[in-house]
Amino acid sequence: MTRTTTPYLLATCLTAMLLSPLAYSHTDEVLDARASANGGQTRMAGAYHFELVLVRDSATAKSNPVLVYVTNHADEPLSSAGATGTVILLGTGTKAQIKLVADGDNRLRGSGVYASTEDLKAVTTITMPEQAGEQARFTPLAPRTPSPEAAHEHAHEHGHDHKHDHKHD
């Protein structure tokens, strides 16, 4: 190994070691352990977080709005200008494919026929300008019982202030 490659190799290894906890901090369990900004369910998709928001009180299948909010991994809003997408909703015996268009600062909007059932599943594909489409899978209306460990893990990864926490030994 030459002296000129050593600093680059060292920097690459350090970066990989520092970023590896972030990959674990964005699991579905960790994201479900915290409240999403708009009351939906958040999933990681490449460089993004997508928050899917559906109507929760539609007992029968009817036309309802579908919203997807786009943020970075620090949950900072990202512009949705020029973004497009689709959401496929799968329920008991039903399937709806919904086209999404940019609507607001960091939001995409569509409308489709669905009922608010716990078994509803969703697959989103969002294409940001000059990026390949990113996909995420959701169980947006399933009951969630967040684990305290997952919530605590997420707080650690994002610089949580521990002055009010119990002492860690």
C-alpha cells in the first residue's frame, strides 16, 4: 500500500463504521416506535423517508385521499416539486393503483378507492427529479405496539439530549 492510498482507505473505513449504525436506526420497527409528523406510517426508501397518510375512518370502500410526505433521514422536509409516484393499495379482495402528483412543499397527493382496514397493505414508488424511483412497503393501518428499545435506539442515532434520562451504566 502506498502512502497516498492509506489516507483514502482510512477515510473510507471510518465513514463506513460511522454510518453503519444509521442503517440499523431506520428499520421498520424503529420508525414505527415513534410518531410520524403527519399521523401516517414512515418507511425508509433509499436516501428518503416516505410517510404514507391514509384516511383511518372509512368503513366502506370509497374514494379517499392518499398523501405521501418526503423527508431526508433527519426528517427534514425535501421538495417534492417535479416528483411523481404511485401507490398500490392491497386489501381483502381489493386492489387500487393510485397516481401521485406533487402537492405542496414536500408532499405528493392522489385519490383512490379503499376502505380503512387493518389488513391494508401499500407499496409506494416515488420518483424524485433526476433520481431513480424508490420503493417502500407499508402496513399503514395495522395496530402498532412500539417497543421502548426501538424508540430509544432511534433517539440515540439522532443526537438525543440525555440530560433528563436515567443514568446509563
